[in-house]
Amino acid sequence: MKYYIGSDHAGYKVKELLKAVLRKKRIPFEDLGTQSEEPVDYPDIAMQVAHRVKKAQGKGILICGTGTGMAIAANRMKGIRAVAASDIYTAAIGKRDNDANVLCLRARQFPFHKTKAIVEAFHSAKFSGFKRHKRRIRKLDQ
């Protein structure tokens, strides 16, 4: 499973740290930006990642100051189910029950060891496939 990752300027440093973790774990990824702390508009990055996730049926990781803006932007695209997670439970249940395909993370005022644990929980969680969850996802896609 390949990840498409992106951040705005607020999430740039966390994205760079996270790339090192993904490399170490041999998890394939593609960095879709930004490449510095120069100000950028988070919707631009979110839509690039969402488009690639949808096209390649991969997974995405988006990082901004709070994770909220990226989640709002990514969820505008049909077929994208982005979860803004600031704890392990939310990341895992987002994937297990909602088949989340994009994980949105906060960069500001949040320790990286927690970010790393959240990504690991999201990566290892599997969609349950229960009928009730499939039915709800179909409704989202209508």
C-alpha cells in the first residue's frame, strides 16, 4: 500500500520527520509537497493528495497546523474519507469502521511520538467490512 503525503507550511517539519519513519519501516510513499516552510494554501495540497489517493486507490497522510483544514478540504472529493485524528483510537476506528483512506494530522502543539503512534495505528488497522459500515459508506458516496 502506497501512501501519498502532503503538508502545508505548518506541517512541513512533521512531514519530514514522518518520511524518515516511513522509510525506516519500508512503507512506500510519495511526497506531494510542500517542500519548505514558505506559506502555501492547504486546500491545494489536500486536493493533490486526495486526487492521487482516489486515482491510485492508495492511502493519504495530510498534515497542517490542526489537521482540521486538511480533513475538510480532502473530504470535499467524492470517494475520499479523511479522518482528523489526534489519538490512536480515532485513527484506528476511522479505518476500521469508516474505511478512512486519508489520515489528517496536527503539527502544532503536539508531540511527534504521538503522531508516530497514530500513523502506526492507522497503517495497521483494517476495514471491518461489516454490512452496516459498507451501507453507510455507500450513502456517503451518493
